[in-house]
Amino acid sequence: MPVRHQLLREAAEKEALATTFTTYARTLADTFEGIPSKPSDSEPFWKGPAAERYLTHAIRLRREMSDLENSCLATAESLRRRAQQLRTEAAQVPDPM
């Protein structure tokens, strides 16, 4: 049977990991800050077929970063729910005699 302090330690670890996931997820959007992702923004840098390839790639990467952010936030929420379950379980563990 798990001991209360073990459950609480595991809950704290999951909560800390959730905080890390959330912190990093919130900074992912900044990754593309200032990088051209519209034809008018990239015209000074890219011409012809290269411009189209660049924009296609930039748009795909932005979408993937958004998906990654959402996945990180969902994982963080799952970790927080599990941490709460562990704390609830720890509260029900009888005191050792």
C-alpha cells in the first residue's frame, strides 16, 4: 500500500512537470515572432518558386507549433488532474501506527 508522503511527493512532481509544460507551451508562439509568414512580408527575402516553398513551409510549421502548444497544455492539464487524484488518495491513507 502506498504511503501518504510517497503519494504527495508524486503529486508534487506531476504538478511541477505540468507547470514546466505550461511555461514552455506558452513560449512556443514566440518562436515565429518576426519571421515573415505572408507573401507581402517575405517578398524582400524570397522570390519566385522559393517564395512559395518558404511560405508553405512557414505556414505548416506555425500550425505544427500550435498543435504542439495545444498538446503540451493538454498534457499539463492531465498531469494536474492526476496530481489531484494522488492528493485525494493520500488524504485517505490511514496514519501509520
